[in-house]
Amino acid sequence: MSAALVVENLGVRYGGVTALRDVSLSVDEGQILTVLGANGAGKTSMLRGISGLVSSTGTVTHHGRTLGRLDAAARARAGLGHVLEGRHVFPDLTVRENLHLGSLLSPKPAEGVERALALLPELEEMAGRKAGRLSGGQQQMLAIARAISGSPSVLLLDEPTNGLAPMLVQRTIDVIGAIQELGVAVLLVEQRVEVAQALGSEVLVLQRGEVVGTAHGTDDDLEDRIHTAYLA
Amino acid sequence: MTDFINNVLIPGAAGGATAGLFALAFVVMYRTTGVLNFAHGQLVMLMPLGVLVVSDLWGLPVVLGLVVAVLVLAAVVLMEERVAIRPFVQSGHAMPWILSTLGFSVVLAELMAIPYRAQPVRFPWGISAKAHDLGGIQVSWAEIAIVVAFILLVAALTIFDRRTTTGLRLRAVAQDKDGAAAIGISPGAASRLSALIAGGIAAITGLLIVSTQLVSPELGLTFLFNGFVAAAVGGLDSLHGVIAGGFIVGIVGQTAATYMGGNYVQIAMFSVLLVVYLTRPHGLFGRASVRAV
Ligand SMILES: Nc1ncnc2c1ncn2[C@@H]1O[C@H](COP(=O)(O)OP(=O)(O)OP(=O)(O)O)[C@@H](O)[C@H]1O
Ligand SMILES: [Mg+2]
């Protein structure tokens, strides 16, 4: 297996505030890496640094290619998908139009849309509805489908289960598993330990902008260790 | 009734189309960048001035003048986008871009004053503003042209917006800049394209308003203000909203001019703006709040 995404010494600062310091990680094709952290730990800053939505220090390498000073749009075109915190679907465009725009990153857009709908067939019946009219859970599914329709090789997911009903949390976990099976490298950021457990993924624990530990989703004591980290 | 048509409706519609054309350019730029371009008045005058310089001062064919003016306008618009607009996109503050676009307009006006030493000049190739009598109704070709051009331009841009992938991309940027960047739509490309479209609107506006305006590097603030009011009424991010916004501004302004006197036009405009601020801060069709400006 080759590493699809390698991050070395990533740092993010907002003016004088350091949100992320010296984070290094790597995700292989078809692998899920879950980064767990409490509110304000720096999870979103890490993903936005990787995808280029905020400027960062350190290096991000995608399939051996250093992304350097590429902006977010160029990184997306290179195959780095990012499902943003807060969904960020286009509210006045229909579900179909949202997917169509996402699929333009794909070498074969029509196939990209097909792949996304195969993953999330429930979107099909809402195809003509404006994204802004969907429920939060439906918007989350659309945001994931829009990213997948672009055929990314790496997918960054920012708290996709946030605010979802328990049934939808399970659905999201299943969808992430299916995305992994497509061979996509998934970097997932979460507050819920049970998501990492259900996926059985590798885990990094982020605290105040720094990685403070590694674990595995199948570890028996994962929950205790995370809670200790959250409370620290 | 004929009096009302001649004194209010027709001039109101023509004035409304003018305000609407300014509003259209504002909206095109604002929705992808969050910037209102205070140099738009100069951009509007650049086209007729360019034609005058090439064809009147240099004595070359008018067609050549049009070509040169279009190229100069495109270059200026792209330069403005690069130095005075893009650096301030999404900065979250209005002050920097107010100063940068205003500064750009001052520089442009000074450069544009050079050929005719700041003297206003008549544009000899404009559409005739002479009134024709159609069964008691007085209307000129210039009035008809500006109203028709305005409506056609809004229709064309609306179709472009909804039916083409490029239009869809611009709408995506307008609705969610981070969401658009995350799927590979470059905000820089969107703002450049918006600037070129706004430049095209400026070119058409310029060639139409010189029927009744002298060409000068300073196109009064009233044009910008009425355009802004029209955009605010329709919704700062709504293309088709400028039809309603433009004609409301035109008719209200002309009603005030006819029944109260010319001094009351701007008071009426300002009242329209206040009513919008207080009752519908998103305008009739928009999402973006004018309070943000
Ligand atoms: N745009 C910003 N400007 C200034 N500080 C910011 C900005 N965004 C985040 N921060 C700060 O950086 C730190 C990390 O925030 P970040 O949003 O990355 O955390 P998070 O782990 O994603 O939190 P959450 O679970 O609430 O989403 C916090 O202290 C936050 O206040
Ligand atoms: Mg976050």
C-alpha cells in the first residue's frame, strides 16, 4: 500500500492564536484514520490546513506530490475532497445541480454522479429539490455525495455525524465504510468515540492543537483514554 | 393619462433602465466577491471615451475605436480586479474595498481626463435622443434602446446563470465560497469572470447613456447611488431583482421630479433605500443583507 496523504509538522495560526502545532499523520489508500478531539482541539483547523482553506506551515504530500502553495481549489482538483464542517451545500441550487458541480472534478462526471448516487440512493428522490430546503441530515448526505461525485482519492470528513439522529449516525458510519471500500483514503475528524469504534479505524487523539496519542478503534480502553484526554 | 405616460412613465422607465444597468453590474460583482465597485462610473465612461479618442482625436474609423475601447476596458477591469478587488474578497470588512475601489476610480478619472483636458465632450455617434410623436406619446430611440437593452441583458445573463455550467459555477461561488473552493471552483477565476461581465455591462451602458450625457471622466455620484438603491431594492445578489429594482427607482425618481421638483429626486431615492433597509434588508429577491454593506 502507498500513502495517499502524508502530513508533516502541520501548523495553523490565526493571528496570535496557535490552533494547530506540529501535526504529522499519514493515510493509505483504502484506509480510514480518525482524529478524535474535543471542541476547539483544532480538528477543523487541521483539515482546512490540509485542504488549503487556511494557510498553514509544514508539508502536505498527496500521492508523492507536495501540494506546497496550491490553493484550496487546486488541491480539490488534484483529488483532495473535503466535506466541510457545517455542510456548505449550495442552498439555492438543486440536489442535482450540487452533484453536477461536484462531479466536474471527475474525469468522467456522469460516472461520478452515478457513483455518488449508488452510495447514497436516497438523494435520487430529492434530485429536483433545492439543497437549502433539505433537513440537516439530508444536507450532510448531499455534502458527502457532492464530494464523492468528484472522484477524490483522499477524502477529508469534518464531523459528519454532528447533529444527526442516532439512525443517521449509523447510516453515515456505513457510508464511510463504503467509501473506504472504493479505495479512498479517508481522514475523518470526530468527537464521537463510537464512530471510530464502529469503523475499527486507526485513531489519533488531538488536544489543544497537538497529537497527544494514538490508538485503535478496537482498543477496549479507547473510551476511557479519550475521555481522559477530553477532560485534560 | 398621456401626460403621465410622457412625464413619468417613459422618462422613468429610461432612468430606471439606467439605474438597473448600474445595479446589474454591482450585483454581478458583489455576489461573487462581496465588493461594490465604486469605480464603475469610470468604467462606464471608458467605452465612449475610448471611441472618441481613437475616432475623433486620431481620426481613425469608429469600428476600430470600438475594438480598441473594448480591449482597453477589458484590460482596465482585469487590472482593477487584481489590485483593488480580489485582495479584499471575504476580508469581512467593507472599509478596505471601499477605499481601494474609490482610489482606483480617482486614478482612472485622472488618467481619463488627459485626452480632453477634463472637458466634457459630446459623443457624436450616440443613438438619437430626439422625441418622436406616436399618437400623443413622446418617445425617443435612445429611451427605447436603453430599456430594451437593459431587459435583454438581464434575460441573457439569467439564462447564462441557469443554463450553463459556468453560470452554475458563479452561482455556487455566490452562495458558498468555501463550498465552491472545496469542489475546485477557484474564487479568483470567478471574480475575474465577474469583472469581465461587469465590464461588458459597463461598455453597453456607456454607449447608451451618451445619448443624453456628455462624455467626461467624472460620471456623477448620483448614477452610482441610484444604481446601488436599485440593487438593494432587488436584492444585492439577485440578477433578475434588478428589473424590479431599476424600474422602481426610475418611476419613483421621475414621480418625485415631476410632481415635487428636481430637488426631491435624491430625497425620494434615499427614502426608498431606508424603506428597504427597514422592511426587507435582503431586497425583494435576494439573500444577502444590504446591512452588511
Ligand atoms: N477563524 C478563526 N480565527 C481565530 N481563531 C480561530 C478561528 N477558527 C478557529 N479558531 C480557534 O482555533 C482553535 C481550534 O479551532 P477548530 O475550529 O479548529 O477546533 P475544532 O476541533 O474543529 O472544534 P469543534 O469541535 O468545535 O469544531 C480554537 O481555539 C478556535 O477558537
Ligand atoms: Mg470543528
